[in-house]
Amino acid sequence: MPVIIALWCVAALFALACLGVVTARWRAGTALVYGGCLATSALAFSIALGHLIAGGANSTLVLPLGLPWVGSHFRVDLLAAFFLAVVNLGAGVASCYAIGHGRHEAAPQRVLPFYPAFLAAMNLVILADDAFTFLLSWEFMSLSSWALVMAHHREADNARAGYVYLVMASFGTLALLLAFGLLAGPEGGYAFAAIRADHHPEAIAALVLALVLLGAGSKAGLVPLHVWLPLAHPAAPSHVSALLSGVMTKVAIYGFVRIVFDLLGEPSWWAGMVVLVLAAATALLGVLHALMQTDLKRLLAYSTVENVGIIFIGLGLALAFRANGMSGAAALAFTAALFHVLNHSLFKSLLFFGAGAVLTATGERDMDRLGGLIHRMPWASFAFLVGCAAISALPPLNGFVSEWLTFQAILLSPALPQWGLKILTAAVGAVLALSAALVAAAFVRAFGITFLGRPRSPVAAAATEADRFSLAAMLFLAVLCLLSGILPGYVIDALGPLTESVVAGRLPLQASVPWLAIVPVSESRSSYDGMLVFVFIALSALLSATAIHRLASRALRRAPAWDCGYPDPSPLTQYSAGSFAQPLRRVFGTIVFRARERVEMPPPGDAGPAVLRVDLHDLVWEWLYAPIARAVNVAADRLNHLQFLTIRRYLSLVFLALIALLLVSALWL
Amino acid sequence: MMRIPFGATEAVLLIPLCAAAVLALLPGYRPAARLNVFAAFLTLLAALSLLFGEHPAPGHYLIVDDLNVVFVALNTLVGFTTSIFSASYVGHELETGRLTPAYLRFYHAMYQILMFAMNLALVANNIGLMWVAIEIATLTTVMMVGIYRTHEALEAAWKYFILGSVGIALALFGTILVYVAAEPVIGEGLDAMVWTELVGHAAAFDPALLNVAFVFLLLGYGTKVGLAPLHAWLPDAHAEGPTPISAVLSGLLLNVALYAVLRFKVLMTANEAAVAPGPLMVTLGLVSLVFAAFMLYRRRDIKRMFAYSSIEHMGIIVFAFGMGGPLANFAGLLHMTMHSLTKSSIFFAVGHIAQVKGTQRISEIGGLTETHPLLGWSLVLGVVAIAGLPPMGIFTSEFLVVSSTFARSPLLAILLVFGLLIAFGALLLRLNGLAFGEPRGGTASVKASYAPLFAHLALVFAAGIYLPPQLVAWFRHVSSLLG
Amino acid sequence: MALIDALAVQGAQMLLVLLVAPALVGLVRKIKARLLRRRGAPVFQPYRDLLRLLRKEVVLAENASWLFRVTPYLVFAAGWVAAALVPTFATGLMFSWSADLIAIIALLASGRFFLALAGMDVGTSFGGIGSSREVMIASLAEPAMIMIVFTLALIAGSTQLSTMAAFMDSPAVGLRVSLALALIALVIVALAENGRIPVDNPATHLELTMVHEAMVLEYSGRHLALIELAAALKLLLYVSLIACLFVPWGLARPAQGTVPELVGAAAYLAKLAAGGVLLAAFETAIAKMRVFRVPEFLGAALMLGLLAVLLRFISGSF
Amino acid sequence: MDRLDFDISHLLAGGLVLLSFVLLYQDRLYALLNVYALHALTLALSVAWQAYIQDAPHLYVTAAIALCFKAIAIPTVLRRIVKRLGIHREIETAVGIGLTMLAGIALVALSMVVMLRVTGKANPIAREDLALALAVVLLGLLIMVTRRNAVSQVVGFMSLENGLVLAATGAKGMPLVVEISVAFSILIAFIVIGIFLFRIRERFDTVDVQALDRFRGERR
């Protein structure tokens, strides 16, 4: 019974949390807790993977907890199994990383107790099979992750990040709560089975969809609910950031899929449209923000926003196809989305690990104070490079496969009957292509500024390689990125039964395709073979290298950089993060961020330097959130006068209330 | 089930009374505090025997039924834990000289009288008696709020006194009206004020008269509940009195007043012709919730802030009862229980915090999790619980209220959610400053008694995950009565 | 036997592109010189340059990392594989299905990715200029290219180059507005991607205007040779892409035997020559534009592509 | 149920309302206290009358309390306090007398509408008494909210409470009336003591801002 084992794993994690409280003070505690988490996650992962591949039947369990007349239901079906696998994979690797990384933690007592609890909460969300348990775990997940975000609470930014995060999170939870209120009805049929059973009318479904987009969307980071994400994810310790970005957003996506695809029944066609619009906006805005950041971890966080957008594009397409009964196309889009879920959890964790390694080695997150790390931390930078290539969707790595599948799904959309959807999908395709290209730019920038060139600060010059555990975790993920890139057929086949169960259609069996290629629709239409591409590139590179070294010269001489004859010793003459982004800022920034560049020249005769100032505006924040905050403050100020009235005035309030009620009872009752 | 020992109901009343008499004479604070704890403990035992024994037959004056048995138990429990807390608290107050032994004797006696009054109000089967009990409770709390004799304390006490008296007067008028409504049906004399009788014959009462009566009762007892706009006394009384009293006020007295309102709501529901009291309560509840939520933002005094949060939660509870229906009523009852446990535990923490930091000003307290990890984290836990975050009991009740409301009247639910979110934002904002960030304020070590604090939090936590079926049975029965 | 055959043909194609690529560059240079009334270097000069470079030693900047040294081979390999997957003289080659058009574009993108990184590796200001401008151009050119692919894929019902070429050859394809739009867009993209005038000037070393050349400024010896070769392959790839998609005549069908393949090869060379002439003429005709005009230029391509796609989405008849 | 009982109780209750109006009208402290004494006296009479016609002897106790405590003790004590604390004799009103009177009339009308509509079943005396009692209660509240002066507010409260006792006695055969009136007398005693102890001279709703900061709400 997978569900039982999974629940035992959760229990074990809670036990580890208690252990963390006790052992936080001693040195061994870190290794102990994280090791335990690693083992538990490994177990849970294997269980989930086994269930997924075997395509096993749903295993359910009801415990007499939670709401007494409902009980708390748990269930492992294929969807849950997939997400359990993703979550526990990420969790396990993060724990392994943390065994090494956690040693550098200044305040372990603020991390160790909450980390296992956070893992447990994420597992519980996926296991839950009734509204109460689901929301309880969901909000508990927010809570525990909030505690982790507040781990370094001395920095004012982190406190603010934690505040924004938890408020947004509970906003999302309340939205979901309302959604479940609608789904369950006034009698409170909270069990998912009951919700699935009864049919929901059009209007209700529409409202639920909106609420779920608010709830799950705010957790996943859909624009315009993403504002907390780039604040909170960087604030946490790096292995937690990896979990937040790589895994927790996936749990949010699971919530969306669970409610919209599973509980809500047949969607109406425009549902897909709404999702697609939001998703496209998210993808584009996320990557543009990422391009403007100079804080490495914040850049990664924004790129998470972008990837969430890509995943939701897949989901939106799946919704649209499903609503029109095109089950094959729906299966393609859904597979693409899930595949990207997996991929993103892999390379985003990897990248955050890299950022964490840099942070521990240099104490810096600002790219403009880094550089040249490839010489000092070769392995870490290699792994980070793989991550960058993967997230930039370069073949033969995994990022490309899921994006390729998404493109293939978009190419199927002219068959859709609705004009709006057709045109929208085309536009979405363009946006997707644009953001894919921009991602490549963003990560050239990230890797180039951080790891290449000459060190821009002494700390960067004095950096040292990351520890064994961290490297092991990173390289493991790098290998996984490559494997799932060159052997995508297996992943797709593993997802087959799942898509079958959710969108009533599946991709053709890939195992039968020769040469390990993948054929989403038909041989003549499109096919891709990561394996062969990889082999070809490797072979031709090796071939040329050996040939040249054999037949032509292999001589090599080190010399100062030429730089057109004017080499400048100061590392400050290198391109910085800001200057690298300048061309793109000029192209996109002027519209999206109202970017303005001001050059402040010193007056004639003054030898002072000229200063180039760039001011960017986060319009979402300035147009949506700032006004709300202002409104609340104004209201609070106005009402606050009521604290300073006199007894007579208070009495008159009572008096008026009495008169009012008497009038009511005299006139109406 | 064991047979109940003779006169447990009376015991719940007599023990505090005798204790009060002794305490009034007993000099020296240590024995007094001990006796105080001991008496509270005995009362708790009696209440527990009520809880687990079967209910005695209702008399003309006293009754124990599903509606009040839980609250009696809760009342005595919190009374007991608070007495433990107050022992360590007043010790510190003596050292700092804010309280003199003479006042302390007075304080302990008053404490027991308050217990007596509240238990009486709970077990009273006679609406007149209930009224008297609540008046006594008001007077005693007024005394205790003013006990520090500072100008603010006196001022708060006076405000509380005047507003409370007016409220009580209104409640009395409502009570008289109920009698007038009952008298033609039941006949003159005591029976017409006995609650069980009233419920039995409520169907035959003049509905219009009941409506007017309920207006007065709602406003009268609502003043004690602290519903906006009748709330004015509450924040200052909490802020200026000794913290144990703040805990008792928020944790118990509000509940007792609300319990009175509930009794009469049952009466209203028993009479079909009478207008459903729902809309009134929903309106008052929402007003209190939203108002208190906004008021939280500008608070500078930590105790006053949590007082406002009490108003907010009373608003939620009254809203729930106003909505009615099995789910909402259940949620309301659960919320009452959870709120009194949580809020009193918060005040325990706040009391010690104010003592170690030497101030109640939020701006001068900071980084508690650094300076006093245990206190700080328990404050965090308490605020997390009161803000309705899982896995605490309040999450359960809020879950039920919101989800059951939205399906019936979306607009109200959205208002409710709005209020909840606003309040959450405010609480979290303050918590950030109090528990995290750079440490501010004194770093003196606490000789606090954490037992009560953790006991309450443990209960709340447990309730968030598992509700004992017995409790559920009681609550469901009561919610069916509440309609 | 058939396997051997297929392998042979595939290998032939790989060799062909590798051998022809420098000649194409040389041809373009020659014709440009002629149009400027210079005699110009012989067409086969690029081969000589490559050999010379290959023989020379590599002068490596002190703080160049392993990435700097690996990149040329990667870029070359990516370019070569990509070029080898485009049908030149025959469709349906053995491995042509292993990467469709999207994948080919992605291969070029990965080449560019590493080249841009290499540009930043030494930590000189010129490398930075080159890389940042390169990614800016690419970030506009790639989506345009994807849009073009969409258009063609929607017309041909496939993203498989062989299938597309075959379809284009068939009578089923008529004269279409979207095709014309796609062609224009594709030409613009090709110019940008290969760093030709008006986007970039392969001949200049005027630092402020150059993009690609600035990026590879620090390379020398065999590394530089490989990068030059990769650039030539890229140019060839785009020309043959245009050729096989818009003038697919003479392409040999799979397994038709040697004769049609030879015919196809001849036709292919002819197309290449024509393409080279046209490119040279175009480059001499117009002037290079400022770097920050390039986005508008490419934006136009993107819009054209999008327009074509929309037309296709709205109705099959366009 | 003969006419006379009804008329007399009606007369007394009506007199109570009338006196409430007089209280409302007063702007001198001593006069206010005198009128209150009269108010209490009327109450005592009416309670006694009720005791007589309901032949409920325990009500005589209530009447006695009303007479001794409210009509005699309290006013004298209050006079003392006014002297001792040197409270000055004019009553500051928040709202003009005329407006207050109008409001009072409206309140009486309201209470009539509310009460007479609802108490159909109850016997006429109870109805009259309840209606008038409600009027007295509301007028008392009105006094409390329109007077700035502590003592006059207390007087308002006490007249309000008289209204309650009137209602309680009017309700035929209502038990616990004595207990309740006793409890209320204690309450009032506390209030009066409170005034004395807390030295609440003029009024608690001072308008000077600094005092506001010091007393109400947050200590900044």
C-alpha cells in the first residue's frame, strides 16, 4: 500500500523535525537531520516512482483525524504519484546538498526544525484526498516555508519578504478555501470523492476556476500574483530556495491540476484561454525581470516565474484541447507540461545549489561583485553551466525536450474550432519562442558574469570549491538533466497511464520507436532523437579535436589578453551585469519597466566621474499592490480616531445602535 | 459512565466562594497564591466530574446541559491555568512594587469571586440569576482592572464601569421583556424565568415581543462581548489591568457574555414566528471583524493589540452563529473554545514579555526569538494560532465558517475573508517586529511558569488535528438547538 | 546493404557541407570584390586561411578557462551536425528525422550560447560587447525563426525538414501569401544570424560596430579556424535551408539510386552559387545599420513571421 | 382589573416620564438632584401601588429601597460630593436643550410604537408600564449622552435604572425583582463611590489633546 508507506515517511519527517529542535545546537544535528530527510525522501521517491511506472491502482486510506464527520482521507493515484516522485526527488537531493551546505548555516536552530516539517507538508498536500486535509497541509506548507524564509531574520529585506510571502500565501489559501466551499456545497461534502461525484454547473465551475487561479496561481507565481516569489525565494537558505523554487511551485501546480483537471470535471473552452493569457504574460514578464536582476538568486527566482508560465501554457493548451474532445492533443500538451515540471525541478534545484555554493564560497549574491569563479570552483561551475544550458532549452539537454513538445502541441492547435483560441495560441507560441530566446540570454549573462571573466572583488578572487556533498548533489542533478534529455522516451512512457487517467488520452508508446527517438504524433509529422544528437555532437567534436591535434598543430602559448591591443588591468572594465543587459533593456525595458537611463556628467573642470543611472519600475507592484497597501493604511488611520473618543461619545454610539435596532424592529419586524 | 458525585454543580460555585472568603483574610502572598491555585484546581476537578458524569436534572436555578458543560469545564480549566500564571506574575509585580500586599489580598479574593460569578452565569437556569451573575462579574473585573491605580488604569476601569453598567441595564430590560412574553403562557412566578421552561413553551410566546427583547439582550450582553460599536471598554480594560485579568477577560468573560446571547438565541429559534436573529448577529459580527482588523494596524500597546484581536474573533464567532446551520454553529462553538484557550495563552506570554522588557510598547520590544527564544517562539505559536494558521484549532473553525458561508451567501463570505486577511496582515506585521529582527528592549531572564502557556497551546494544536467525538457530539447537539 | 547505402549517403552529405562551406564564403567575397571593381582574393582563399590557421599555434589569454578552449569544438560540432541534417541534394536521409527544424535551430542556438560565453571568458570589454549584442540579436532572431518554422510546418503539416521539402516540391503547395512573408522573414533572419550587412560586417574590425568579430576577438590558431569554419557552415546551412524550402527542385527522393542524387547535388551547387551571388549583390547594395536599429529590423521579421502564422491559423488557404 | 388601578399606575408611570423630561431640561446641578429625588419618590410610589394591586408584599421592599436609598440617600451624598469636590454648578450640554427635548419626544413616541405594538397579549397595566418604562430608559440614556458633566451623567443613569425597576414591577408577578433592585442599588453605590474615589471632578470627556494622549488609548 503506497499510501501507508508514504504516510509513514511523513511521520518520520515530523519525527525528524522534533529531532531537529533537540539537536539543533550540536554539530552532528545537521548531518543527522538532513541524512534522515535524505533517506526518507529516497524511500518515498522509490515508492511513488514504482507506483507511477507500474500504473498501479489508487491506494486510499482514511484516518479519524481532521473534521470528525469527514475524517482525513489520503490517496495515491497516478497524478499524486508523479508529483510525489518529483517532490521527493528534489527533497532528497536538497537534503544531500544540505548535509554539506548546512554546516555553514549560522543559525541551524532556525532551519533544522522547519526543514523536515516543510518536506512533510509538501508530501501531505499531495497525499490529501479531502478539502480539509488538503488546505491544512497547504497552509502548513506555507507556514513552515515562511519559518525557513525568516531563518535569517536579521536582514530587514528578509523580514519584509517573509511578511509579503505569508500574507500572499494566506490570501491564496483563502481563495482556495472559497473554491472548496463552492465545490463542497453548504452541506460540506469535503471529501474529494464526493466533490468528484457531483456535477458542477457552468457558473460555479467558472467561479471555482477563477478562485483556483488566484489560490494555486499565487503560490505558483502566476503574474500578477508573483510578487512574493522573487522576495521570498532568495531570502531562504539556498537549499531551501531550491525547494521553494524547484519543488513547492510544483506542489502549487499539482493543486491546480488536481482541482481543475480532476475535481472540476469537464472544463469549458474559454477556461483554456484564461489560463493561456495568464501563462504567456507570466513567462514573458518573468524572464524580462530575470534579465534585469543583478542578484543571482533573485534572477533564478524570476526565471522560476518564467518556467511556471511555460508549464501553465502546457496546461492551458491541455484544457483547451480537452474541452474540444481532442484527447490526443490534450495528452501531448499535458505531457509537455508535466515533463517541464520534472525538468524545471531538476535544473532549478541545480542552479540554486550552484548559487548557494557561490554564496558560501564568497558571501556574495550580487553578480557585479563576482566573476572568474570557474577557475576557483571548477566542478560547481561545470554543474551550474549544465543547469544553464538545460534551462536555456539547448539540445540535447532536458529543457529542450519539454519545450519542443510544447511547440508541437501548439502546432496542433489550428484544429481547434474556436477562433479566439486559435489566434491566442499562435500569439502564445510567439511569446513562448521569445521568452525561450530571452532565457538563453539571461543565463548567458548569469553564468558569464558570475563564473567567467576576472574576479570583480577580493572575495570572488579568494573563493574555494564547494564541499563534497554539495558537489555530489549538483553533479547528480546535472547527470539527470542530461539523461532525461537524451532518453525522453522513457519519461513520456512513464507519463502515459497518468495522462490516460487525467485527460483520457496518451502519447504513442515511445519504447517501440527505433534509436530511442520520440514521436509525439506521427513519424512523418515530427520526431526528435536527443540520444543521436548527443552522440553526433560528441563524435564530431571529438573527431575534429583529435584530427586537428594529430594532423595540425597542438601547440599552445599563454599570453596576456589581446583586447585589440588595449588590455586594461582593472577588472572593472569588464562588462557588468547591468551593461550586459543594456541592449535588451533598451529593446524591452523601456516599455515593460519604464526604464530610463540618465547620464550625470560632472560640471566642466570637475574631474569627478560621470554616473549612469538606470531606474526601472516594477509596474505590477506600483499599479496593483502599492495602491492596496495605501488604501489599507488610509482606512486604518481614519478608523484609528475611534480609539480616542470620550466615554460620552462611546455611550452615544451605544445609544445610536439601540435606537437604530429599535427603529428596525418597529418598522420591519 | 461513572455516576456523578453529589452536588458537583454546587461545588463549582461553592468552592470559589469559600476560597474568596478565606483569601480575603489570608495575609502574605505566597500562601494566598497557593490557595488560589488550589481552589481553582478543586473547581476544575468538580467541573471535570460534571463533564464526564451525566447531567443532573435541571432545577429552578441551576442547570447543566450540553450547551454549558463544555464552557464550565473550559472556564474552570482556564481559571486554573491562569491562577498558576498569576502566581508567578504577581510575584514579579510585588518585587517591582506595582502591587502592595494589601491590594494583593483583595486581588486574590476578587479572582475567586470572578470565577464564582462566571460559573454561576454559566450554570444558571434562570435568566434573572444569569443576569445577576454577569453583573457581579462585571463589578469584580472593574475592580481588578483599576487595581494598579494609575491614571490610565482608573480611567479604563471607569470607562468599563459606565459602559458595562449601561449594557447590563439594557440586558435587564430585555430579560424583563422575555418574562413579560413568557408570563401569559407559563403563568406568573419563577417558572416564567426558568430557561428550560422558557425553551419548552417558547413556541407560544408573542414573537414581536421576543424580537424587541432580543434587540435589548443582544445590545446588553453584546456590550460585554465587546462587539463594535459597543466595544469601547474592551481594549483599555485589557491594556491597563493586570495581565492575568486580561487573560480571564478575553478568555472567559467574553465567552460567558456570548453564552448568554446564545441562550436567548436558542429561545428565538424555538419560536418559529419570531424573526431569525441571524441578520442582526451577522451584521454586528462583520462590523466588529472588519473594524477590529483595521484597528490592529495602528496599535502601539501590545496588550491593547491583542484585545482588538479578541474583538475581531468575537466578531467571527457572532457571525458564525448568525449564519446558523449545523456547520457554522459547530464552527462558532469550536471557535469560542479555541479562542479562549489561545488568547489566554497569548496573554500569558505577553505578560512575561512585558515584564522582561519592562514595557508594553510594541516599538520597544523586538527580536524576542533571539533574546528569549522560549517566550518568543511561544508568542509566535500563539499568534500563528490566533491568526488561523494550521495546524491549530482556529484554522478548523475558520475553515468551516468560510466554506459553509460561501456556498450560501458569497458576498458575506467575501467580506468575512476580507476582514480575516486584513487582520492577518496586521498581526503578522506586528509579529515580525516583536519576534524577529534586531533585539530591542531588556534582556532580563524570565522566571516564568510556561506550563499553562504550553498546556493551552498543546490543547489548541491537538484540536487542530483531532477532535474527540464526545466534544463533537455535544457541539452538534448544541448546534441543532441553535438552529 | 541498404543500411550501408544510407550511411554512405548521409556521410556524403556531411562531407559535402563541410567541403563546400568555405567555398561559399569565398565566392561571396570574390563577387563582392568584383562588384567593387577589385580583383579580390580567389574563391578558394578561405581554405588556405583555414589551413594556415590550423597549423599556427594557439595564443591563449592567461585567464582563459577550459570553457574557452572547448567552445570552438562544440560550436563547430553543433554547426556541422545542424548543417548535415538539412537536405542538400536529397531528402529523407538516414538520420534526417533525428532532429526536426526546431531542433536544428536549437542546435545553432546552443552553438551561439557557448560562443557568447567564450566571449565573456577572458574578461575583456570587447568580448562583453560582442556577447551582449549577440544575445540581443539572437533573442529577436530566434522567435522570428520559430514563427517561420510554424508557418512552414502548418503548410506542410510537419516540422520534419525532409517532409517539408518533399511537400514543397509537390504540386500540393501553391502560391501563398504566408509563404512569401515567411521567405522575407527568413532572409532577414539569415542575414542577422550570419552577421552579414546590414546587421554586422564580417569584414570589419571597427570595434564599435562589430558583434560576432568582437566576440571571437581573443581566438587564434586552430580555435579561430574552427570558429570560422562553423560560421561558414552556418551560412551554408541557411542558404541550403532557403534552397530546400523555397526552391526544392531537383532534390532526390529517398532510395532513388545514384543518378538523381548526382543531379540533386548539381542542382544544389547551382542553388548555392545563386544564393552567394544574390547575397553579395545585396550586401554591396546597402549600408550597415547602427546596432540599435537592428531590433527594429529583426522585429519586422518577427512581425512578418507572426502575421504569416496568424494567416495560417485563421485559414488554410493563405 | 378595574379602572382605578389602571389609572393610578398609569398616572404614576406617566409622571415618571414627565420627570425624566424635567431632568432633561435642567441645567443646574442642585436642581437636577432635587428633580431626581422627586423621580425616585414617584418610582417608590408607583412600586408601592403595584405591590398593592398585585398584592405582592415583597415589592414593598423595593419601594422602600427606592424611597430611602434613591430618593434620600443618594441625592444628599451627591450634594456632598458636589460641594467637597467643588464641582461647579452649571451643567454643560453637548446638544442644545431644545434639540434634546425634541429628541426626547421622538424617543417617547418610538417607545410607544415599539411597545404598544408588541405587547398585545400582556395585560394593559404591563403594557403601559413597559411602554413608559422604555421611554424612561431611553430618556435616561439621552441624558447620559447629552450631558458633559459626570454627576449629571450619573443622574441620567439612575433615572434609566428607575425605568428598569418600573418595568420590573410592572411585569406581573415577576420574581427576583427585589434582588435585582438591590443589585442595582449596589451598582449605583459603586458609581457614586467611584466618582468620589476617582476624584472625577468635571467630566471624563476632556477635549484637551494632551490629556487624550495620556488617558484614552495608546500612550505614545
